Amino acid sequence: MTGTLLNIAAVLLGGTLGLLFGARIPERFKSTIIAGMGLFIFAMGLQMFLETQNPLIVLGALLTGALLGEWWRIEDGLQNFGAILERRFARDDSADGSARFIRGFLTASLLFCVGPMTILGSIQDGLSGDYKLLAVKSVLDGFAALAFASTLGVGVLFSAIVILVFQGGISLLAVQLSAIATDPMLAELTATGGVILLGLAISSLLEIKKIRAGNFLPALFVAPLIVWILAWFQS
């Protein structure tokens, strides 16, 4: 859990600095910074997807995950949770302020919790206490939180709650996960996370097309399951 706590501290620090000094940054600078982050996340997601050994597994995981996500209404749940936090802590009562809070919460939550560094770093931290990978992720997330908070507001800070639950939960379950996880499973999980990051970049950062990226999160668990099923049939 050490790496997770370090990650949370970096996000809170970066987000706080963004809130304190964000007003001094011209709006055109903020939008360019967010666009730059969007391009970087898009490129990173594409690189992650290229690690797949079987694109059909990623496709199957995304379709199945999307069905589960829509059924469980994951994105609606995240939005409702963000709205509750917004009503409790945000001071901007306008409709634009509410939407901005939720967007900041959703964008930061998905960005900080999707990716190979989150999964592999949390497993490594949970098994051996080695949090070097999560320390690197913390630095990246801290700078990202600073940029996002200066534009998207205080909602970014509350993504720390999702980091604690999601990333901390993986660390606590690391022993059980390591007992069944194989390299092919992690490869397809990474590739699937890359596609979700692409959707996040297109939807929330570059604002090209609205995508309910949160509803694809179950695909991260479906992809390794498909690999396991295929291996079982081939054995």
C-alpha cells in the first residue's frame, strides 16, 4: 500500500498547486496543456494496444466489458458519486460548475487508474513492497493533476478516493492475482487498457467525440479471463 499512498499524496499535492496557481495561468495556456496531455495519452494508449498478441481478444473484452458496464451503469455511478461530492464540497452552484467538477473527477479517476503501471505497480507493491514503479507513476500523476486541476477544478482532487479503492484493492489482492496471472493475460490486459485510454483521450481531453469510457472498465477483467479460457481449451 506504500506506493498507493505515495500516488495519492502526489495527486493531492499536484491538484492543490493547480487550484492555487491555476488562476494565474491564461486560459489559452490551460487548453493547450490539456490538449498536449490528450495527445500524449492517445499516443500512450496506442503504444499499449500494440502490445497485444491477439487483437480479437481485446475486441471481445471491450465488447463484453461495454455490455457489462452499460448494464451496471458504471459511468452513471461515477457521475452520481462525483455529483454527490460536488454538492458537498464544491462552491460553484452553476450548471457549468457542476459539469466541470464531474468531468474533472471522471477524467482524473480514469486516467490515474487505467494502465499497465497501475496494475503491475500495484501487484509489485503488494507482493514485495517494492513501489518503484508506482513512484514513477506518482510523479507523472502529480504533474497531470496539476494541469487538470488548473483547468477542471477541485473534482480532480477527489480522484484520490478512486485511487485508494482501485489501486489499493489490487495491491491487497496481489497474492491471489499473481497466482493465476500469466504474461499473455497481462499483455492483453495492457492492450485493453490502452484502448480505454484512447477513448478517454478522444472524449474528455481532446473532446473529439463523447465516449462513455467508464463503462469499458470491466474489459480490464474480461481480457485476462478470455486468455485463460482459450488456454484451457487448447490444453
